[in-house]
Amino acid sequence: MKHLATKQTDVERRTLLKGFAAGMATTLAPTGVFGAGTEPLDMQVVAWVKALGEDAKGPLNLLMPNGAEGNVYPITDRFELLTGIHVNITVSEVDDINTDLLLDAYGQTGRFDLALPATFAMPDLIAAKAVLPISDFAARYEPAGFREGILFSVGDAFDGKTYGFQTDGDAYTMFYHKGLLEDKMEQDRYEHLFGTSLSAPQTWDELDQQMAYFHRPDDGLFGGLLFRTPGYLVWEWWVRFHAKGIWPLSQDMKPQIDSDQGVAALEEMIRVTEFLHPDVTKLGLFENWNAYAKGDIYCNIGWGGTQKYLNGPRSNMRGNMIFGPTPGGIVDGDLLITPYFNWGWNYVVTSNSTQPELAYLFALFASSPNMSTLAVRQADGYFDPFRPEHYEDEGIKAAYSPAFLDVHRHSMQNAIPDLYLQNQGEYFRTLGTWLNRALRRELSPKEALSRAAARWRIITNSADKKKQKKRWLELRKKYPRSVRERLKDIG
């Protein structure tokens, strides 16, 4: 964990704040979410903060992930300008922030009032009492319909209570090299070899075939850059598995990950790894973006943040990509697409905050239509759209491109959730460990998934199976209906 010093000089910051004050009315006009002519929510929050009087002295202390600076600084600057309350920021590495928040809670140091952990970590943070429920604050302050305007908000609540504000729309999407996909010679050759046209794949089988086709390492061309680091590879398997039409857990919490469908999904991943860039086992998030931006890889998988980077000035792939949802599978003769919300950042109030109401109000301010639009608009920050009005903003269109936003919005609206159960981290770490061992060919896919399933049973029982079953049945209801109705229990 590291503290990030303010990037601007005092003069630069004052200039920035004056710019906000002068230009906000036209740059961020009311969005109309709560009715034409109403005061925008961000300004309502400012009034509520001022009404707290001596209970709103500040400063507030915020823990956030590396890469979010560009999104958050404009919001903290605006908040300070309007309320006089400063927000101190501490930056943690992307893969460490959830642990840093847990350590702060266990140590009862009270260093943070707010944090931006990953959404998939919310169940474990809640179980550890690292974050406060905000249901009472939400009932007091949030306008009717506010949360209905969020395209994916499943991770904001747990066990019937509200805990967070989704502030980043991280639905998995696919990136394809347009120059290769639309090359006439490649199209003719591909059709001659496989008897089918070369176009953006609809199924994982088609994608795997295309990655094998384009993998020509001797020519400096590689088939794909799908993640193969232990912490990230589980997400690809999760989508491949769901696309085979099976629930990961039965209604009675029996693991189904070691089913024939689960084994087949892992076997596919093992086979196709041969056609990925040779550095995939070493590349983290930002390294992945930098590698794909060079332009010598056919396809990649990622999020809106990936697109912001690839659409930027340092990328050779800018304007040279075709986008699509994650591929699907053929189930009972029909295509099943299972987009997946697998990350996201979530504003939460920490359990050790000495000013929880003020912390909540800042999170509401940051998540309001106007402020969240300002945050997502920043090309040097990696928050992605999560409200309908974000997709209409010209700055956001410029940062992402309309073609990407069309795919992203559809994926957000139809995304399956992560495994939002207590011990989510342990479930996925276990699964990732055994998937990785199979990918390294230390044991067979069947044996790897059998061991993962056995451990899942222990994890479920350790968390109180009855409670976990109730949570799981509720979570199944939150899958998109188009997906939910086609997933099966087996055995």
C-alpha cells in the first residue's frame, strides 16, 4: 500500500477548481434521472453535508486502487470546492486493496473512512465486518429510483442489506484485431480451410479455432492474450462453464464444477493455451494491455478500462479493433451467451470510520449521475459506464468509441454475477489453484476439478450450509432471466 501525493501543484489545483466552478453548469447539466427541473443529486448532497454542521468537519480518508486516480481526483476536488471538506487519498495496488482493507479492519486502526474495494470481495469484507451497512442512510437520503438506474448492482447488497455503490461497470468483453479479421486474403484462406466465414466468433469453439489459425509465432503473430495468471484465469473458465448450460452449484449446494461440462471447459482452456502469447503466464492487468496494444495479437479479453487504454494515444490498436461479448456455447441446439460481471469497484463506508454519515454522503455524491459521468469520462482513469446516461455522454463516447459502448452496454444488461457468497475469495482461490495445476499439466482436468469440488464442500459447510444455500438460491434469481431459464442442475 502506498500514499499517493497530489499530482498537481497548488497553483494547478486552484486553477482546476476555478474551472470546475465556472464550467460545471454547462459541462454537467442535470441528467433528468429524477425529473426535469429538479436539483441534481450532487447538489442535494452538498446541501445535506452542510446541514450536518459540526458533524461534517472532515477530512475524509479514502483507500482506492491504483489506476483510479484519474476518475477520483475530479470528484474529490469538486466535493472540496462545494463543501470545504478535504479527502485524503491512499492508493493500493489493484490486487492488494481488498487485503489492505481487511487488515485495517482487523487492526482497528481507523485509517480510512471510505474505500473502493473490488465488488467480488464484498461478501468477504461484509463477513469480516470491514464495511458498514448503509441501508439506513440509503433510506434517508437516496431518491426513489436512484439504484434502479444502475445497470448492474447485484454486488451492492448482501443478506438483505445495502453496503455499497457500484461505481465501475466491469463486464467482460472481447477485442479482435480488425486488420486480421477483415483481411480478404485471410478470409478466403480461412473459409477454404474450415468451410465457414471468418467473422467475430459467437462460440468458444469458434474463438479457439480462430486463435489457432492466427497463431504464427515464427512470423511474430500470436493467436490470443487470454489471462493465464492464477488470480485471473478462473474468470475465463467461469464463462466457458456457464456457456455449457450448467449451474456451478445445485440448489442443494452440491458443486457441479467437476461435471463433464466443467472438465470439457478446462480441457478447452488447456488446448488453446498453446495458441496464446508465450508471456501470458506472467502478464498482470496493465502488462496485458501494453502487450495487446503492440498490434501483433489476434484477440484479447478485458473490460472497459482495457478499451480506454487501447483507444488511447499509446496504442497501435486504436481504431483497429472489433468488439464482441464473451463467446457462448450451443445448448440444446441454441446459442447461449453468458456475459459476466467479474470485477468492478465499489464505494463502501469502513467499519472503523469516525464519520460514517459524511463518508456515506461523499459516496452518494461520487455515485450521482453527474459526478459518476464526470468520473467515467476521464480517459486516464479506468472506471467504466454503469448508468444509462453514461452511454449518451460525448466525452465518454470519445474515451471508448460508440462501437465498444454498444457491446459493453448489452453485456452489462445481461451479465451473470460473480459468486457473491460468503467465502467467495476462498471458493475462487481454490478453483483457480486447481485450474492452474491442470493448465501446467500437473494432473488431469478431471482430478483437478474433483479436488476443487471437494474443497468447495468444506468451504460451504464452514460458512453454515443452511445460510449459504439461502444466499445461493437468492443469487440464482439475480441471473438474467434469459440465462437462468437455460441453466441446469445435474446429478
